[in-house]
Amino acid sequence: MPAERILTRNVGRPDSTALASYEANGGYQALRKAVGSMTPDGLTEEVKKSGLRGRGGAGFPTGLKWSFMPKEVDPKRPHYFLINADESEPGTFKDRLLMEKDPHLVLEGTLLGAYAIRASVAYIYIRGEFVHATQVLERAIEEAVAKRYAGKNILGGAWSCELVVHRGAGAYICGEETALMSSLEGDRGYPRLKPPFPAASGVWKCPTTINNVETVANVPFIVERGADWFQSVGKAPKNTGPKLYCLSGHVRRPGVYEAPLGLPMKELIHELGGGMLHADRPLKAVIPGGSSVPVLRADECDVDLDFDSLMAKGTMLGSAGIMVMDASTCMVAAMARIAHFYYHESCGQCTPCREGCGWLERILNRIEGGKGLQQDLDLLLSISDNIMGNTICALGDAAAMPTISFVKKFRDEFQHHVDHKSCLTGTLALQGVR
Amino acid sequence: MPKVTIDGHEMEVAPGTTILQACLSRGHEIPHYCYHDGLSIAGNCRMCLVDVEKQPKLVIGCYTPVADGMVVHTENEKVKKARAAMMEFFLINHPLDCPICDQAGECRLQEYAVEHGTGVSRYTEPKLALAKAVDIGAHVTLDQERCIQCSRCIRFCDEITKTGELGFFQRGERSQIGIFPGKRLDNPYSGNVVDLCPVGALTLKEFRFQTRVWYLRNTSTICAGCARGCNVVVGVGQQQTMMTTSGQIDDRIKRIVPRVNTEVNDWWICDEGRLTYLREQGSRRLVTSVVSGSAATYDAAVAKAAELLAAAGKAGTLGAIVSPRLVSEDVFAWKTALDALGGGPIHVHELTRGEDDDLLIRADKGANSTGAAWIAGKGKAPVAAKTLLVLGDTLDAADNPGVPAGTEIVYVGPFVMGASREAAVAIPSASWSEAGGTFVNFQGRAQRVRRCHLPVGEARPSWRIALDVLAAAGAVAPAWSSEDDVLAALAAKVPEFSGITTESLGLLGVPARGTVGA
């Protein structure tokens, strides 16, 4: 029996973006309940108990993050709530679905988070390319303000919270939380040194909390149904709640799928995803959490898709962008493409990432183009190792981790490229399928 | 106070001290590029990575404050490997054009590559080709290939001058330092970005291709550009000129760079001060003595000067105008001489231009206005004097004191300008960089000016000329044989200078007595 759709319950309903439709399906009742009968700290406590972990990639406990905020608001330093809607990780497209199809769920979650951290302004920093989602959100905000769900004196109470959509200008790095803050302030999207952490000094040097879109979309349900219910979904105690999985690659039905955290990967690929795209091409590899995380070989894919199960396999759930690669995939070409992305998106601030990402890309392009040298394979590993952990933010790691895993797990393919100036015999790539 | 163990040495440091600062305080430098004492912390060069026990990753020494009980390793294998890795990253796209780079010899890339690099690069890809010799301002040239993106120059323009001309453009490997559209790096302190640049990306137009830095003889002295008295290092060319066969040593100032003195100028100097030597080199120097319009021997000129000054002194028609750029020793020696010859009003000429800014520049262009006034008093312009001693050091015609027509002038100074042209006697004296002495800046801080090179022609320190004139006039001249002797006499005579000795001035100077309680 398919699990109950929670986060996507309105997706597919007629007029799902309209406030009336959202209200008709129980919308804004959680906000009413929280503002009417819960204190900000009570709400934070409930979210803590639920076990909700950030859906942006790092999986940090959301309630704990909220609890880092000052308990009182210094009038000179208002609290800011930021929603990271700069969804740019290759293979990830779940936040976009929520914003385009159920904007009021995103807004209600945003407002609940803002209430919990005592924010008077919430910014939704949205990827610039998401023009439609921006329009949908802006219309939804107008509707919400008109009905006193947002803006001044929310639901007639004392608390006010303004909602603002801010469009990014096309940089992956601006999805990094501190770079997002720099960008929001009008500066170059450079990640900042930590500490101070955002709760102490975030945007405009004020206490700030930043959450992913999907993360806050869970909150209305926690408020409505309680932390215990949330704990009953998924794998208690640390991998709880519903999750959106972004399935792409060589499967028959790519798309966003909702399931409780801990969905077996095989079930996602073979049942929800309809199986491999070509029946005669077996699975070769899966990137389970967006292009930044280590790749899994087919024989490692008997794993549940949750934070800790994937961690145990040496990779990460990340943004739950599951990219499926079948036997036709040239792993050298795939890695070269990934490396190109990080080369293109490195902000250039830290030396190892700025210089290393370009170096990796050039070597990979050379190997793929049949000009690889024997020493290149170990060089790729060494450069990646020299980038790893040595930069301000995690973009350097995001370039290094896939490189290390691709070269280590598919070394024979890289070796074949070096030796024979072509793809490994037997991959369909050789036959021009790629 | 937090107790921290760094490389096995236990030390106590003030709270908030960073690992890098704590290391520096015991004379151990952690290699770094982007960190600078005078700027905010960027933390992006990643060169100062160090290993802190119980931390999963290496941390940057420039940003990480020491904590009680912290155990830091700055030289273990993990750190050395990271440093070598950073050096490799820095150099993969660096042009390695050291043979034609002005920075060579004082380049952090060279120094750290030798100290921390592996000596070989594994990079075999084509290097990025970027713009060379980009004209970004009146004094500064940018080489984008050499830039290591430490952002010091950007932070300087953002935080110190607050003019914000520079920024990063593009991103990743393609990111470059650049000038914002429609702007030029023309702020009055632009040259500092060249000093800040740890590599050869920003070079000073006036110094480009002038000499290799290892040929410079460097002297710590004080800028004579205004009453601030910025601490500087003057580099004098020591290279034998290749175009001549004479084997003569250049011995001219090639550049002036700031020297840190947080009491006076922090890490900076203004462009005008930095380039004072060019104005001096471009001015006509008085190289031989002149009597009545004709070249004369020094002795003849001194005898004539003595005769004229003594006669006027006796007649009570003597006056003097003193340049406020003269060192205190010169002013004191001449004051002593004039007193012995009968005395007369001494006026310290005022040199003011523009306004004080809120960084360093002072409207008062007299580097020793304060010291000269303490010695000579605040005499009015000696308009009634029939014979005028002009102790000149002024450069601009506009700076020259007006002298009534018909006045008999005895000129002692380095330049042919203004009063020197109509002088009955003109005797060449050493310029600011050719003799030592003491300046007192607008704060009342006495600072040591040092001789950077030999005087040109027959020029000699002004105080020596004063003694010679005294002797020629038949008076008893004090037995001073060095400017230290003059300073000792000055300190004994003028209360504001009491206690000041060459030793007490050291490299950074001291507040003079005249400022106590001021």
C-alpha cells in the first residue's frame, strides 16, 4: 500500500496554488494553532521532539538549530528567518515542486519557523531561474497578507512578520547559507567564515536562522499532528518524517516521489521509478544525494534512503537527488561533467577550490578525450585530497568527494581511458549510445 | 589569560589573540597571504592552515582565536602537507615570470615556495592567460596573471580609504581583481595597495623596472611630505648604471615605502609622500656655492655669508626665514649662530596646502613645523630686515616666502628656487634624505630622520654650514662633530627637547616633552 502523501497532498489537486484551495484542505490551521496556543519555545521544543532534520543537505536537527536563537529580541537586532529556495544541486528539483504547486504550504511552514525564532521578517531566497515559482509565491504572499496570515498582526495577534521573495542571480554558491546571506545583503555571494554562526550574527549581523524549503514544509504537519506522529513516519528516532526524493537518470519514470525517510533505494528505482530505462542495461551506479556526494556502485545500492543508512555506506542523503546510471554510462564522462559544474560554480574565494576545481576539470577532460596519462589517476585523488576540508565552505568538498569516489570505485574505466584512449570495452558508450 | 601550547611551547596570551598572532609574538611566522594586521580578516588564502588537536579539520591561524588548553601544531606533517598543497595551487596558474617581475626578491610566493613548496609542480595543463600591465590608476599597474586573489587591495580600498574602487569580478578560477566601471584607482593613498600586494600583481608605475629590489639600500627614516611624519623606508639604488662605463653607483632614491608605526601612520603613507623624492629629483639642485651670481668656492661663500650676517647682526637689520622642513638640529645650529652674530627675528615659514584629511594627510606641509617653532619661537615675518638669511628647503614656487625687493639674501638650501636666485650668497645644503636629524610632527612626536645617501655636489648638512659661518665670523663655534652632538646641545637648551637622544628616538620616535599634558 503506498504511503500517505503528506508534503505533496495538494499536488495535483485543482487550483492547488490558491489560498481557498489550501484552506479547504486544512491549510493555515497549524499556524492558527501555533500562534493561538503555543509559545515560540513550545513550538521549537515540538520540532525538536519530532526529530525533523534539515532537508537541504546536511541533515542538521531543525529544532536544535532554532533553539540557538536568542530567546528575546533586541529591538536593534531583529531576528531574520531565511528560506533557502536556491535549489541548485544537480539532480535536485523537489523544492521547486513544492513552491510551484503548493506555495501556501511553504508559506505556512515559513511563518511557523519565523514564529518559533521570533522573526519579524522572513526572506525566501529563490533561485533566479525559478521565475514561475517566484510568481506563484508572490501571489500567494499577497493572498496570505490579505487574510492576515502574514504581514502585520498575524491572525489578529501581536506578532507581525513580513514575507519577502528575493531572487538570486544565478550562482550555485548562493545556496550555501552564508553566501546566501552575503548575496541577500547585496554583496558578492561569498561564503563567510564561521563562527559567528547565523544564530549569533547572520544577515545584516542580526540573529538569523536559515532553513530549506522542504524542511519548513514539514512543520505545519508537526504542529497539527504532533511530534509523536512525526516520529512514527520513517525510521525513528533520527530519520523521521516524510521525504521528497528526486529521481533522475536511466529510469523509466523520473520525477519527485514522496515516501517516509528510509525508503529502500531499490524500491524507489524499481517500483516508484518504474525500473531501469532499458531492460537490457543493468544498473551501474547511483549518486544518491545530488552531484556532491560519493557515488555508489550497483552492488552498494541495497540501501535505505535516509541520512544514517547512507552515511554508513560512506555517502550522504544530501538533497536526495538520486541519479541513476546504467551500464551505458561512461563514468569518466559523467565525472568530467560533474567536475565542470564545480569548476564553473566555485566562487573563487579559497585557493584550493578556486585552483583545484579547474585543475580537476582539465585532467578529467583530458582523460575523457583520450589524452590521459598514467599519473593522472593518482593526481586526481591527490588534488581532491588537497582540496578536502581546506576551504571556508563545502563547495570544495563537493567537488572532491565525487572525484575521489568515481576514481576509486571505477578506476578500471579511468585506466581504460588512459590505456586505450577510449571507453571501457563493453560499455554502451563505446557504441555511440551516449 | 588563556594558556595555549603551540608546537610544544606553552604560552599565555590575551583573550581573543589568534593562533597566528600568538605565534608571531614569539617570533614564529605562520605563512600567510591574505592576513594583514591593518585589515579585516578574509581567511581565503588558506596558507595559514594549522592543526589544532581535537579539531577534525585544519583551521586557519589568522582567524582562529586561541582557547584555554588548546594544543596547536604549526609544523607537523599534516600542516606541512597542506602548505605544500596550497603552494602548488597558488602556482599552477601563476606565470612564474620572476625574471621580469618587480616583486622578485621580496615576493611572498617566491619565499613560501622555497620554504614550503615541493619544488616541482605536477601541473601540466595550459596556464590561464590573463591581462598584463593593466592601467588601473595614476600610480598602479595590475598584472592579473600574477594575482593570487588575497583581496588585500580590495579590503584596503573598502576599509582604509573607503573609496571602494577595486573588487572581484567573475568567479572561480576566472575570478579577477578589477576596477569598477568608470572608476580609477586614484585615491590619495593608492600606492599602499602595491605594498600590500604579497606578489607582483600590483606594481607602482614609478618603481616598475627601475631596479631589482636586492640592489636597494634601505634606510628607515621619516617622510618629509607633511607634518604627519610618516615612518618610511627609503630604498636607494645601488646598482652600477649599466649604460655608463664609469662604474658609478646610482645612489638615487628609487622608492619610498611605509614603515609600521601605529602611533603615527599605521601601515600606510600617502602617494604624495611616497613620491616626494621624484619632485626633489625633478627640481634643480644647488650643487656649488654662488656669490653675487657667480660660482664660488665653499670657503669664499661661507666667508661672504659670515661678513654679511655679522654686519647686519651688528646693525640690527638681520632676519631669518626657516623652512619648516629643516631638521631641528639645523634650526638649532642656525639659531645658535644668529644669536652669536647679534640676533634678529627668526620666522618659521608656513607651508600649508589643502586640508587635513581623516587618515594621514596634513595641510601643514612642514615636516618639522612643531620642532622648528619650539627652537626658533613664533617670530613674525621679518619684513623690516635688510639682510635675510633664508634657510630654504621649499620646492614649489608658491611655497616660497615673499621677500621684499632689495633685500640682501643669504641663502642656504638644497634647491635652486625662489630666494636662491636673487641671493647675494647661496650655499648648497643637504636635502632631507641626505642628512640626519630630528623632526617633531604635529602630534609633538620627535622622530629620527636618517641619512639615506650622500649629498650631491658640495652640499653638506645645514648645521655644519652654520658652524663654518660662525667660525668665519670670528665667533667661537660649538664643537659639534655630528648631528648627535647638536641634538645633545639642543636637548640641553630647549626644554621641549629635553631628554631626547638619538637612542631614545629609536626607530619609532617618542613624544617630546612639549606635548606632555597637551
